Amino acid sequence: MKRQIATTADNSKTLFVPELDEHYHSVHGALQESLHVFIKAGLHECMGPDKSIRILEVGFGTGLNAWLSLREAMKNGLSIHYTALEKYPVLPAEIQELNYTELLPDGPVDLFDQLHQADWEQSMEILHIQNASFHLHKKQTDLKNFEASEEFDLVYFDAFAPSAQPDLWTEDIFKSMFHALKMGGLLVTYCVKGDVRRAMKAAGFEVEKIPGPPGKREMARAWKKQNL
């Protein structure tokens, strides 16, 4: 899969795939989108007295969501176990072109590279300090081959848009995400299309539309509040 570096409206970098005519992040701001959709609307909703959170990310990509989650672990004393699925890992040369650590210097700058250097197919400890930890398990696999049962508190659903990969936004896929979540678990995604929300509801989720990031009016948040 050929990719090109692109600069988004908030000056943060992303990747562009000409074959799919798709960007990895919003052109209105990669960093702003990730902070809004996955951290503010997702991770912050899962933070409570129990500081241990298990996250599943669909689409590791540039590692931005993982790095921002690691940053939140340090800021809030969280213990995060992070599983990331990625069929086409980003190349080292591409990683060097990304500028997230320059735009957010309060984040763990040295750990961004460690996220990408971590071995695939095994759990790696990226961070362990007095009151915070972060374990990363990267899996190079197709989402359709992934199975889990009530393991996760939160799903970051960050696949390419339905127009580019419609097979990843089906009722069957969302059923697998539903079963991967613990009771009370949460799935967040930037996509709020009607057929996507209907697929989520058919899979068992309670779905809400909430304000989206800059450049996008709405996003979707889906809760697991019942067993099927």
C-alpha cells in the first residue's frame, strides 16, 4: 500500500493512500480529531475509581491514538492495556516524518518511537512508573480474523471510511466488537452515517450522536448495556 505524507489543518501530519483516496486522519486536523473522538469522547468516559482500562484499537496506523492514550495514562495515573490491530504497519521512514511530539511536547516524546519499535504479536511494557503503566500488544491482522470475548472496556474504531472499506462497517463486524467489550463498555468512532449506526444497533449497541471534532458536525458513541 503506497502512502504519502500530508499536512492537516492543525499542522499535524497524516498519511494519504492514493489507491483508496483516503487519509489516515481528518484533513481538518489529525491531532484535533484524535483528541476529540478517542480521548475526550472515549477514554475520558471510561475513567473512574478503577484506574485499569483495557483498550482495543482498530487501525493502529500512525500510532497517534496509542501515544495520546499513553499520555493520558501518565497524566491521570492509569494502567492501560492496549491491543492494536493493523494489517499494513507504517514504515520507519514514514514514522520519522510525523510531528505529533513537536506539537504536544508535554507528551512522552521518547515513547512515541517505542510504540512503533515494540515487537508485534506480543505484549510489551512501554511505560511503568509509580502510578501509571502502559502495555501494548500489536497484532498484524485483518479485523475480520480477530476474535475476543468481554476483554475490553473501550474500542477505538478507527478504520478507513465506509466508502473505502465497506466490509469493515457491517453488522457482523460490530457484533464482534460488541462481544469483545465488557458489559458497560464503549465504542467510539468518527463515522456517524445512518447505515453504520443501524449496523451498530443491530449488533446490540445503544448508539448516540454527539458533537464531532473540527470540520465534522457529529461523531458516534456506542454503549454495550445488555447481553444478546
